[in-house]
Amino acid sequence: MTQPTPQDQYMLELVNRSRADPQAEADLYLDGNLNEGLSEGQISSDAKQPLAFNLNLNTAAKGHSQWMLDNNIFSHTGANGKKSGDRMRDSGYIFTGTYGSGENIAWRGTTGTPNFTTFVEKNHENLVRSNSHRLTLMSSNLQEVGISSLQGEFTFEGINYNTVMTTQNFAYSGTSGPFITGVAYTDAVKDDNFYTVGEGISGIIVTAVNTNNSNNIFTTTTWDAGGYSLDVDPNQTYDVTFSGDLNGDGQAGDTVTYQVKVSSENVKLDVVSDSLPTPNAPPIAVNDTTNTSKGQAVTFSITENDSDTDGTLELATVDLDPSTAGRQNTLTVANEGTYTVDNAGNLTFTPEPEFAGTTATITYTVEDNNGEVSNPAEIGVTVIPFDPLDQPVKFDFNGDGVADILWRRENGPNRIWLMNDNGTRKSTKNPGNFGAAWDVAGVGDFNADGVADIFWRHNKNRGNRVWLMNDNGTRKSTKNPGNFGAAWDVVGVGDFNADGVDDILWRRDNQKLNRIWLMNNNGKRKQLVNPGNFGAAWDVAGVADFNADGVDDILWRHNNGRNRISFMNNDGKLDNTVNPGGLGSTWDVAGVADFNADGVDDILWRKKNGTNSIWLMNGDGTHDDIINPGSFGSAWDVAGVADFNADGLTDILWRHDNGANRIWLMDDDSTRAQNLNPGAFGSAWDIVGM
């Protein structure tokens, strides 16, 4: 018998996630169409019972994965011409009574070095995307499974690939089940309430006691990867106890008990270290910082990032001066300003009229419902001098003059990284979710308040929405600017009439038609303008001001390497078109912005091999110097160009598909000054709107 590896356990968790909510898996991988390629209703959206590992099936799966690698064959027919059911029997699995089986196989390869876990996840994704494999994966009859993903060399069409080969052997039999199954894990690698490779806890004793008959006991021990399986009696209630070193302190005295009801189907029960009972602990208060403009009061919650692991925060107990007896809800700092906190934990700082800079640090504490007092946490406010001549920084969601980063996940969640002025992350804000059918089509200032707003477009009915944002990374209101035909795409956001409000550039699919929505300063459309047609073989590569007239222009690129710039009048219509020169078709426009602070936007080019180049532009649409800012590995993509340190120079935001991010802070000669790491974010999240 063969134990599952951590990668096998991870794939089982992915499989059981799919079965628990088939529609959610379809939303993730199939644009919501659970029966893609199948007859309508062939797979129901109802939850399917979780699968339990069977070590004999694991042996069969491992043997077949190894055989396919050894023999360079990808087939359900294995050694000695045997089919999957034969291999399962040979491994010791007993088919009796009403029984059935199935098999899925998948492989993924690279000529480089594979990320084992990522390739396992990709194999799962591909199996979900395949209609026949999805049918097997979602079969409601199945109860047990063996999974084996192995690494090795596999040759396909004359190319040797470093490969992850996966076999899934599914079965049910009259002699087996139902099962209580699950995994013990720490959640310490990703902290996402989902098992991840490296989080499994082995050696945990799992005991299920029938609540109607305490002598009816089933017990097992978690495998090396953390999983377990208990074959129990149906139609009973069980107290399931996990015993062992659950919290990783080297002591085996941890115990936690759950009660589950088992009918005729399997039940999944996981134990996670951070869900264990703990002694009452004081709240944890976290430092808070924010920004405001000179002379402008700012209100923000100082408790929303505080927590209490075993109680409830009492927000009305915030004390702004813990060193003084009694609760202080108002504090004045000479020559700086006054702090006031309300009973909901919202702090208002009112600066002195002439104060600018960063305040001296003050501290606060908060209590929980058990009377425990938190650690002192610091509060700092940066007051930014206001210059009416300054143009708002693009992608600035809190009006502090520093570009921020908007993130979106396919299933609807959004996050905003509010950034410090040194290329590092200050805080993460949740502006609210929006349905998975909506896409971020652009980011701009749609009400002239100096704060970036979000333009959304529905990917099916082509409705549009504008989120007008507060200056703290949260949503203020949602506006409906009107619909536009499904054949039209948003291809750019910019100010095409110099009124301080960003407008929307539209282009029709596979045609030469263009339109501009000139916007009011309330998130709604003011006027529809036709800027003129442009050949269907041309794509909009960027929207920026290439002649320093305060009106954004349009950069076009042809797939043969030609480029054009459409200079725009301040009414959304075309003035003239110039040729800035060509660049080989292996180069892509990665961003348009001002890299040398001359008021004229420039063009950042990137080649797939990691080479980069910047065209510093003259004010007439031609390029002057060509600068090499340095190369960056081909696995990195330019996710955006913006000013991340408030020096008036455009910087470059990079993202790796493994979730890593980097920011190049740039010098005024368009070369790289620093390469900073603002922190990673899961690969399921995308940077949008930049």
C-alpha cells in the first residue's frame, strides 16, 4: 500500500473542493459553464460526497504514473495491456456487490524546472476543463480514490519535457464506506483556510466514537502528508477526536473533538492548528498610518485591523493615552493637531492649519469583552502640502500623491494596496466585492477629486458601472454611466478634453470604429464623440499625453511593428496623426508614461526575452533618446507604470506568475534607481486597471 505524498493530498483537496461546490469550480475554470461540452444538466451543481484516499488505489495510481513515465506512453492502457480496473484489483482493491471505477490521467511539462505543486494544480485545472474527465471527477457514486503525481522526463513530439505525470484512480465498492475523511494541517504556509503542500501534520491519532454506542470505536493515524480515512458505520453520529502535536510545539497533548453525522455518504472533517481552543488572550492592536492634505481633517478606523482571537473587541474602550489614568478619547498635540476617537473605533485627526509633515507618534489601546487590554499600538498621520498646480497621480486611491495597486480575483473579491512613498506597501484595503461576471475595464478619476475611481464592464450583458472611491481605498458610491454594445471594448482611459475628468476610449471588435465617452464629474456620461476610424489591423497600445497639451492622445501599434500617434483636440476629436517610427514585431508596448519628468509621456517597450527599452518622446510625437533601463527575467511581466514614490517620475511595477512583485523606482534619466519588493500576493490575484 502506498501513502499519498503532500502533492497527492493537495490534489485530493482540489478534487474535493470541486465536488463540494461544482458551480464554484466552473466559475473558476469554465466561465461558469459547469456542463461545457456536455449535455445540459449532465453534471448537477449539487454537492458531491468527498472522496477518501484508499492506499491500494494509491498503489495502482503510482504504478501507472511511473509506467507512463518509464515507457513514454500517455494512455489508460498500462503495463501488459491492463486497464485501470485490472490495475486496481492487482493492487489489492476489492470490488464486490455494487461497484464501479474510473480513471483520469494528466501531464504537464516544461523544458525548464517544473514547480511540482503548481504543475499538480495545473493538471487538476486541465482535468476540470476536459468534459470527459470532469464527468468522472464529479460522479456522485464515487467514494474512494488513489492519486499519484510523479516527476520525470517525458518525450512529446520529439521534445524532452521535465514532467509531472498524474493518475487518479476512482472507485466504489459494496464492502467499503461510508468514510470520515479529511486532513490535519497547520495553514501556516499560506494562511488561506485550505491545505497547502508543507502544511500537513502527520501522526495525529483520529478516533471516532459512536454517540449511540461508546463501544463502537474507529481509529486511525494521519499519514505523512496529514490526510486520514476512517471506514465507519452508516447512519450514525460520531464524536471525532484528534490527538497529538497539533500546534507544532513538540508536545503531543493537544486534543480537539468535533461531532459529525454520517449517512450513507462520506463526510469531510479537517483539523487546522489555528482553530484549536486556546486560553483567553488579550486583543492584538496593530499600528495605523494614513495621509491627509494640509488643513484637511481625516477620519479612519484604527481598530479594523485589530483582532481578538478568543473574544470580541469593545470598540468604545479605545484609549488614546494609555499612560494616563482613565480613558482618553481626545488628545491634542501642540502645533500638530487634535485626535478624537468615537465609540466605533473611528479616529479623526484635525491638523493645525499650517502643519505639514508626519506627526509625532501617539499610542492607543483597546479592550475585549473579557476586559483584557491590548498591546499599545502606534498612530501616525502624514499631512501632505497641497499644490493646486500638481496633477493628480494616476492610480492613487487615497489622494496622497503615490500610486496604489488594485487587485482582483476571478471569483469577485478585490483588494487595494495603499502604498507608502518609497515603493513599499502601507496597508491593504477591501473596497468590496463585485460579481465574477464584471471586469475592471479601467481606472481613472471620474469625479475630479484627485482620487482614482474604477470603471467596470460586464463580460456578458456589457453593462457598465463606475465605483467612485473615498480617499481611503474604500468605495463611496456606484454609478451607472449607461450601457454600450457587446461588440465594443474599453481600450483606454484618459482625459480627452482637459476638464480634469477622465474619459473612456472604446473600440469595436475586428473593425476600425472608435468612440469616446466624455464624462461628467459625477461618474456619468456627458457626450459620445467619434474621434475617427483607424484600420482594423491596428491596436490601441496606450493612452497618454505625447505633446504636453493637457489632452491625452492615442498610441497605435500594428502587428508588423509600425506605430502611429493620434494627437487629439480638447473635444475628443482627432487633430492629426504622426509616425513616431517603427519597432520590430517582437517588441510590445508595456506602458506609456513620463519617465523623465519633462511633461511629455514616453513609451516603455519590452521583449519576451526580458529586454526593455524606453523611447523618450519629443513633444511632436517623435522619439528622442532610446534608453536601456536594464533587463528583467522573461518570467516577469510589466503590470503597470506609475509614480510609486511621489518624485514625479514614472516607476515600473512587475509581477511574476508565482505571485512575486517588484517595483523599479526610476531615476530622471530613465534608468533604474532601485529594485524594491513590495511584498507578494497569491497567484490567483491579478493586478487590474493599470
